[in-house]
Amino acid sequence: MTLIVAHLTKSFQNFLAVDNLNFIAEQGEIFGLIGQNGAGKTTTFRMILNLLAPSSGTINWSGQSIHALERDQIGYLPEERGLYPKMKVEDQLLFFGRLRGRSNHELKHDIDHWLERFELTDKRRSLTETLSKGNQQKVQLIASLIHKPRLLILDEPFSGLDPVNAGLLKEAIISLKQKGTVIIFSSHRMDHVEELCDHICLLKKGKSLFSGAIIDLKKQYGKINLTVRGPYSEKELRSLPGVVEITRKKDLFRLRLSSEEEARPIFQALAKDGFIERFSLDYLSLEELFKRKVAGADE
Amino acid sequence: MNKFILLFSQSYTNKLKTKSFLLTTLLLLVGLLCLFMWPTISNWFSSEGKQLKIAISDQTHSRTAAYFHSTNQIRFTSSALPYNQEEQRVLKGKEDGLLILSRKQDGSLKAELRTQKPLELTNQKNIEEQVRTANRLFTIEQLNLNSEQVQKIMNQEIDLQQTVLSKNDASGKSSAQKATATIVSYAVALIIYLFVLSYLSIISSEIAAEKDSRIMEIIISSTSPIVHLLSRVFGTLFLAMTQFAILIGSALIMARSFHNGKYWTQISDLMGGLTPGYTVYAILFFLLACLLYTLVGAVLGSLVNKVQDVGQAMMPVTMMLMIGFFIAISGMSNPDTLLIKIFSYVPFTASMIMPMRIGATDMALWQAFLSLMLLFITIIGLFVFSLRFYRGSVLTYASGSFIKKIKQAIQLSK
């Protein structure tokens, strides 16, 4: 099972919402669609969900058009809370499960399982509107996956969740991935994306800035993030060749290098002064990469 | 089909369980109960002691006082006392009023009512009516007719027999038939008006809320927009019919049980005065009106962005409904005006006006059929049209005029 989006374009009267988008999301992996507001993430999701027809391009599922995939095999978590406020949590989940073709009997067991997993068992009979934002988000998530979809689309699943609940959600997403669900999700939170996704697509104003494995994106820039702790002054570090930028955070210096090759001479220069408490060289974080890509596209 | 049933029953049962539905149904039932118990209730408030006492000082030297008949509200007594003494009794509150009758120069009756306090309107009218009758009888009496002749004049009534000579035209209805149909048509118009007014906003709010909360996206991504639209329309219609059935059923039970079935007889007399054709048309117009307005409500609900905007979007439709209703009211006094003829073909008002024309005027039935067809075609047209942009409209959150939104929605639906 693979979702292949090829040359996907959606234009509205006066603007191009999605412009020649290409990506592949495979079984057993989590695919991240990343972009600022208005980048075209939701429009892309809507085309996969068959809510909007593409202007051109194709969306294929296991070699066939996505339309061949039964709607009951798709799970969708919209960006905003899509729940009935006056409905009890359990009824809500039963409704959404039945809407995707499952029977009451089958659902009961799964509802128990998921409510327990998300620590919502005591809220089973509560009206949805009485739940906290985070709990509502968890109910929403259960509603999107209660029917065991083969393709799960999550639009900003982490919004409104505290770190503990975000952790629960991550675990759930990973276990679904292991069971073979193809998962696509969008997020502003790059740390979540970095942690969960293997492949991503960076979107800006409908255009894909990058599509592929995160590690490939990182390799484009190389390991240019250098963190140093030792008896050095900022001035001293700044004078080293290849240092583009320097920031100080407590006793740590974060150096941005012009290229990965600069690291070795810097190490040698610093080692002359004796013991180095910390010297770590890393790739740019996804957040930094994203900012660079977006800024690069603006230029 | 399964998903339609799921969505339909969810829409129906959710709304059935809302407090507002239960409360309005209960209030309407209490209203009905009060209506049927009105004679009893009004008795509680107007006790026997409140009967108005009017003394008649008859100075006509004729038995004029005998023309006045006491009722539950007013008791007339003939007084032998001179009227200034009787006036004192009125001032002391022993009598409520003094009616002085005398003879005018031209032989008619002169009546003067002296009371301590101003009278209530109903009593005033009652006395005026009695004085008018007494005057007529008094004048006749002055003509020295015998009692048989008097009876004949008083009880004279004539029925105008009508025959329509042109064979192609519909057979003329009697004025009694027309009057019955007018009353029933007015009731039909009122029911349509009230029901549409309340259910229009119910369906619009439901759809607007689903759109606003993005539930719509989940629903239409798991089934088709048509199924969603139809499930909401029929869910609401069924809810309306449920309330209607509860009210009609209770009204009939009440009519049978209270006042020894007096109202039951009245209702069956009223219904007996209707032709089967009229009844069928009235029911069809009623059902189609509900369908049309529910569909309009659904479309409007899909076009607004937030539930709060529903009221504003509803304005033009409410206006249309009001126009129809007020024209229907104007038809109570004269159902043959040009205005009524025109609006009886306009699909949005036809259902409130056409039944009145069918029952209360002598028009050919093909006209009713034409109007019904126009209404039906409008519904089909609106349905087909709304399907073209429903999918898009539930995904647009842009602001702007409805025309702009519809255009955008059609664009999105492609």
C-alpha cells in the first residue's frame, strides 16, 4: 500500500493553491506535510479525501486511483475540532465509527481500548463540550482512527495538547504505523515531525520546496551546527575561520559554520587551549532547515 | 443507504432530544389545552357575581323593556321607580346602570344609558346590539302590525341560488362552502408560517454548526454530500411532522374529551364541508412548502460561515414567508383579488395562498395543478442546483455576498 501524489495541482480562480506537488507515502512510515498557514496542506488533504477535485495531476493508492480506495478505509482528523458539542464521548465515537461502516458491536471493544489508552475512560459519558481542549483533541483523534483505516490523514494533530498527551498521541501514531497504516500528517511543530517522520514534503505557497527523506534534506546542508563549552570568550570564537554566526546560551556557545569542513580546523584550534568540555557537531534541526528553505524560496 | 439511515436517524434523534424541541412541544400542548378549556377557564375568571345589573326605566308607554334579554353577562330588570330615584341606586352601587327608554318624535326609540363607571367594551357592544334590536322592534310595533307580520319580517332570510351557465367553468360553490374553506385555508397558511419559521432556522443552524466545526468535512469525506444534504432535510422534515402529529393527535383527543365533544362535532362539521380535492391539494401544498423551505434552509446553512450568521441569512426567506402569510390574511376578506392570483403561483407563497383560492373561489382546478407543478419544479430545480455547489459551499469559509459565495462554491465543486 502506497500513496503516490504526482504533479498534483489545484488552482482556484485567482491563485494557485497547490502547484505541481509530488510525494510518496509508503506503508509502515509516517509522512509529514510541512508548511506555514496557507501553504496548501489542507487543500492537498482535501484532494486526497476527494472533497476537492485536482486541477491536474494524479493521486494513486496501490497503483489505482485514490477513488478506488473505499472511503471507509480513510481516517481524517480535521485541523479544527470537528465534534458534536452536545453528544456524549461514547456516542460520538460510535457515530463516527458507524459512519465509516463499522458495527456497534465491533466498535464497543475498540472504544474501550482507545479510551483507556488515552486516559479518557472516566469521560466516557461526559458531554463533549465539557471536556478540556486537549481531551477533545484526543476524542477527535480516536474518532479518526476508530474504524482502523488504512490511510490516516492528521491535520495538525498536536495542536492543543500538553507534552504528556502529545507523548500519548505519538505512541499511538507509532503503533498504528507498525500495524501498517499509511499516515500523513501536517504540523507546525518541527520537533514532532522530526521525531515521527521519515519522509517529508516542505510546502510554501503551494510549491514543494523539498520532498523526500529528512536525512537527505539534512545532508544538503551538512553538519554545520556546532555546540561548544569551554574557557573561551565570544570574541575568540567569532574570530575563528568559517564561523558565520554565534549565539550564547548560558555557558554554551552555538556556532553556525559556513560548511561541515570548517569543523576540523576549529577543533584543532580550540584543542590548543587544552581541555574541551563539550564539542558537538550536528545537522541543522528541521526547524532551522525549514526556515532556511522558506527564506531561500523568498529570495 | 446505510449511511443515509445513520445520518438521518442521528439528525432526527439528536434534535428530538433537544430541550428546545421538548419545551416548544410542551408549550404548544399547554396552549392547545387552554384553547379547548377556554369556556371553563373564562368561567373561573368571570364569576356570576360580576353579572352587570342594568335597570330599565321605560317611558315609552309600551312594553319596550321586554325586548331586552338578560344574558350571563348582563341582567336587565324593568324598574317601576322614577328614574331620579333609580339614579340614586346606581350611584349607591345597587345597580350598575340605568337605561332610560323614551319615544322620539319620529316614532323611533331613544335610549340613554347612565352608569356610575365606564363600561367594558364587550358590555357596551352587547347593550348597543340589544338597543338596536329593540329600536327595530319598537319601530315595527309603531306601524301597528300584528305579531305574525312582525315575526315574518324579523325571521326573513333568503338563500341566493347560483347557477353558472357556462358549462366549461367550475361549478359554483355556496358561500358556506367558501367560508369553511377560507377558515381551513387560513389555518393551513398559519401552520405553514409557524412551522417553516421555526424549522427553517433549525436546519440552517444544524448545517452551519456542522460546517463551522468541520464535522462536515469528516462526514462528506466518508459519504457523499448528497447523502448528507438529504439526511438533514428529511431529518428535519420528520421532526416537523413528529411535532405536527403530536399536536394534531392531542388536539383531536382534547376535542373529543372536553365539553362532551362539542369541538369534535365542530371540527368534523368543518371537515365535512371540504371537498376531497381540496383536502388533497391542501396536504400536498403543505408538504411541498415544508420541503421547499427546509431545502432553502439547508442551502443557506451551508453558505454561512458561522452559526451566528444564520439569522441574518434567514431574513429574505422570512420576509418571503411573511409576504405570503399576510397576503393569505388579506384573502380572508376577499380571496378574488389580483394580488392573490399572482402570488398563488409564486412557489414560495403558493402553498399559503393557493389552498384558499381552491376552496374560496370558483377557479378551474388546472390552475391549482399548475401552481403545484411550479412548486414541485422549483423544489427539483433548487435541489439539483444546490447539489452543484453543496460540496463546495461546505468547504468555503470566504466572506462576501451569497452570489459570490455560490459562485465560489460552484467553482470548488467542480
